Amino acid sequence: MSLDFILFDEAGKKNTEKSLEIAKKNAEILNIKNIVIASTSGFTAKKALDYFNPKEYNLVVVTHNYGFKEKKPQEMDEKTQQELKSKGINIVTGTLAFSGVDSALQKKFGYWDFLALYAKVLRIVFCDGIKVCQEIMLMAADAGAIPLGDNIITVAGTGAGADTVCQILSSSSRKFLDSRVKAIFAKPK
């Protein structure tokens, strides 16, 4: 079997099923059992259950931090979180690895630090999903939800759903430079 790669014509939620299919196939080929998925509402997390059995995979879902959206303390409601947890999904919610206090300073004073600049460059040069794939890997590693120094599969997207899949060598945020994006299996043009 050979690895699957795809370049989507457009970004967005409509690519979720294909992204998860590619993530699953490549995880099987590479014998990777740690799968980290970005999900704000729970849509992508629920779809992931069609591809990844939590009894066979360490399925980790990373949400936005509390207060990310000003009008809603947490985008993924408690009922959805409990449903996902009951099915064996580990949910990680924490400060976004590439923002936090720095994003408050940027909004208030126009201050750009290295992380904000790095995240912006990733979005421009690659796509939103590549930035998110790296960020959720760090958040999952910092929370102890995935092993450090292992190959993992990350699934993220642009806005809602999934359109980006990567293989990443994991690290904690303090050892970020030890991490490696080893393959980009899916992304929008």
C-alpha cells in the first residue's frame, strides 16, 4: 500500500470526510496510533469516530480555549463533550499554543511577537490547517494526552470541519524545535 496525498481545490468543511479517510489510511500504513483532531463544535470529532475506533487509537480532540469566542465561553457544549468522552475520546482544552496573552497584546496595541508572526507566516505560506496541526500537537503534548517524540497524525481545518492532515513528530511546547512536520497528506490549495 502507498500513502495517500491530496490537494483540495478549496478549503473547508466539505473536505472533512476525505481528510479523515486519508488520515485513517495513512495511520494504518505507518502504524501510527495517536490521532489528534481539532474540533470546536464537535462536528469533526463525531465524524472521526466513523474512522477511528478509540479502543484501537488514542483519539485526542483539541478544542479552543474557554473564552476564545467572546459570546460563548466554550464552543463545544457540555453535552457534546460528555458524549465524546463516553465513547473514549480524550478532550484537551487549554491555551492555544500560538496565542494566549500575546494575542490580547496584539489586539490592544498592535504588538506582534514571534509566535504571532510565525502563525501568520504558516497561514500565508501553507494554510490555516498547517498552523492548527502544529498547535494542536503542542497542546495535546503539553496536556500529556500523547507521548513525546512519537509520530502522530493531526487533522485540522479552515474555519469548520477538516481539510488538512499531517504526520508530525511530537514535542512539548518547551521543546517545540524538536518537533517535525514529517508529511503533509492533505491541504487546500
